Amino acid sequence: MTKRQNRMTLVALLVIGVSLAGYLGLKAFNENLLYFFSPTDVTEGKAPKGKSFRLGGMVAKDSVKRDGIKVTFDVTDYANTFSVNYSGILPDLFKEGQGIITTGSLINGVFMATEVLAKHDENYMPPEVADALEKAKNKQ
Amino acid sequence: MWKWIQAFASPKNFYQISQQITPWFLYPFIVLALVGLYWGLIVAPIDYQQGESYRIMFIHVPAAWMSMFIYLVLAISGGIGLILQIKLAYVVAKVSAPIGAAFTFLALVTGAVWGKPMWGTWWVWDARLTSELILLFLYLAYMSLNNAFDNPKTASKASSVLAIVGLVNLPIIHYSVKWWNTLHQGASVSVNKVAIQDTNMLIALLLMSMAFKFLYGALMLMRARDEILVTEQNSSWVKKIIMKYKQ
């Protein structure tokens, strides 16, 4: 091998080695990299018990009840549902049908939240388009 | 062919060519940025959920794209420097690093400013935000490593190895929103799907991302010329240029 090929091999080995290390590292930490648990994860016992964790899902339709700054609502992934108790300021995007992530712990089957964050999706559209889509959906 | 590449990549040749082509990056940047900002701030309609606040994406998304693109340039020119021992490749990598770091910082800051009203928080440690922060640290580590050696050759080699090692972070950033649950939303624009349902929004985004590409090209060329004058200060052609300005 010429010197140049030698150096090329070294760099290639470096790239392969690092990718492998990265892959194995990510595989090992996979669970810890989940930012939140879905209601189904929690039902299946994947969420930490007796400790605070994050629950993520959709705010169920017609479930939001406000009483001053106290608010209760249901978080669902359309397979399982948990009701959430929270008192505090909700983000602008919070509404029924919106994706949210909430931090807290499960006490007697009710999720006592200390923080509620709204999750935005990747869709961007003007209000007229959103209205048109909504109308089309209702017609079906 | 090697001779041809080496001749083209000689510092002297690059110095002269880059002087001529810099305007071809600088002026398109100015035009694209002005039209893009007008399109993004005035022509594009409001978003059905976020109102006016979504317009920050016309800076945030191109800046985030550039932060990854420039890192790729860093690693590839580092690799070319190591394998083919072309000085110019090291110069390109060295001068690109601070530009990339600046775009990464811009992406993080604009994201935080948007996150506060929309998500309800400036910052969370989810996979996307954390991996982008690691990208900023990689740029900073690259820059400090490059300045930590007295011998410029050793500095270039060591920092190029670091740049190539850090390459593993790029797919993590890109796929973080797919592989794991994150607060950050998935990609709005990707190869097989565009989730931006308005042509004017899309045009503004594409104009701005083109503008940032040209801005990087212009900044890189200008900084590379300065860097070449420093590294080649003992060669006769640089001395000639300096003499010309002294008179």
C-alpha cells in the first residue's frame, strides 16, 4: 500500500469504529433517551413507579375542567387514558386535541402534574386551510 | 490528476480565485436575505395555531440546517487534509468552525425564544435539544484543540480527528425526533414529506435557507483568505502583496 492508501484506511477505520461505538452506546441508553412515556407505556408498567416521570399524549376531547387555576383533563393515546390534575399556567398551545407532555407522578391512578408543556407538531398552515380541512373532516 | 488538484488547491491560486468569486456569494446572499425576509415576514400568512410567532422558523430552521451542513464540511475537509495532505483543506475546516458554531448558537437561541411561549419552557433535555447542544460543544472543542498546539501541523491533524469522531452526532441530531419521544416536533420538510401546507411559507423558508448557504460561502472565502495570508506569510507571493500595500 502506498502511504496515501494507508492514511485512507486509517481514516476509514476511524469512521467505522466511531459509528459502531455510537450505535452500541445508543442501543444501551435507548430507554433513557425517551423524553416521555405514553399512557400505554404506563399501563404496561414501563414508567418508573413511585417516582416522578413525564407522561405524553393528546388532551382528550371534552375532558378539560377548570376551577380557577386548578385544571383537570384526560391524557390519551387512544388506547389508554389517564386523568391529570394540575394547578398553574398552561402554555398558549394547550387545548383539547393538542399533544402535551406533563411531568408529575401517579397517585391512586390520577396523575398529579407539576408541569404541563404543549407539544407542537410538524404541520404549518394558514387558518383558512385549517378551517377547510376541519370542514372536510366533519362532512365525512 | 493529483498534480492538477494540488495546483488548484495551492494557497496562492486559491487566494486569487477566492478574491474573484467572493462577490458571487456575497451579493446573492444580500438579495436572497432581503427577499426571503420580506416573503417570510409580510407575504407568508399566519399559522393556524401559532399566529405570528411561527415566523421565527425562517431563521431557526435554516440556521439549524447550516449548523449540521458546516459540521459535515468540517469533517470532510479534515478527512481530505489527513488523507491527501492538502493544506487548503485544513484552512477551510479551521475557518468554517466559528461560522458553524455561530449558526448552532443561533439555532439554539431562536429555538428557546420560540419554545417559551409555545411549549411553555425555554429548554428541556430531550434528545433533539441535547444533541444540538453537543454539536455546539463539538465546534468549541474543535476550535480550542486547533489552538492548543504550537505546531500548526499537529493542531490540524488532531482537530481533524476530533471532527471526524464528532460526525457520529449528525445522524443522531437528524433522527432524534424519529427514534425517541421528544418534545421537539418532527421534521416539517424532508425528502418524502412536506408538512408546510402553504406555498408562500415554503418559498420563504427555501429563500432563507439559500441565503444562509451563500452567507456561509462568502464568510468562509473571506476568512480563508485572511488565514492563508497568515500561514503563508513567509512565501514570496505574500510578501509581494504586503509590500504593495505598504507603499
